[in-house]
Amino acid sequence: MLTRISSVDHVKSKEVVFSSTFQIGDSSIINAFSRALAVQREAEIFFGDEGNFPSYPVFKKPLTLPIIDEPINMVRHNFSPIIKVNNISLNAVAFSSVLHVGNSKNISLEARIKHIRQLLPERH
């Protein structure tokens, strides 16, 4: 893997959360995995079985990646051995995402979120 010097003068970030990565410099492998249950309730009623990830199929399904079979021709001209960034300003890096200044060999990111709305029965 090509190694270069990564230089960042100033970083301003409020949050880096939930299986996210903020990295300055080279990496061989970045793996990020996040899963969450987002429950919206009309009333504060708890059933006691919330939070059981395996009971929801979205968390058990195998991830199907597309097959990339197109030839890629690429020519690089890195005239400087330095990756130079003056300023980075962001609100948040969240849910299995990456802010990376540098070279990477392999990156795998996955976020699975189950949204649930619990509404009260309608009364007629």
C-alpha cells in the first residue's frame, strides 16, 4: 500500500459516535458496524421485549454485495508525498461512517436500523 504523510492543521467536530471512525493517517483495514432500534411511542408503554436484535429479520439477513466485474483502468500522479488538509469542520460522524484523511486498503461499513412506531389503538 502506498504510504504518504497525512497532515491536518485544524479539526472542529461536535460528535463522532455509533461505530464511526475519524482517522488521520494510513490504514490497512477499517471495519465499522452499527445496529440500532429507533422506537417512537405515542405513549410510554414498555412491553419488556424491546432491544432483542435477533428477533428482527433485518438484523439476521445476510448482506448482499453487488458483484463488480467491470475493468477499472486508473493512472495516478501523486506529485507530493503529503496529503494536506487545512481545516475540517463538521457537526457529526455517525452510524458506521468514516472521516478519513489518508490511504486505505480495505473499508467495510454497515449500518442497520429498525424503525418501530408504537401507536395507541384508535377509539371510536
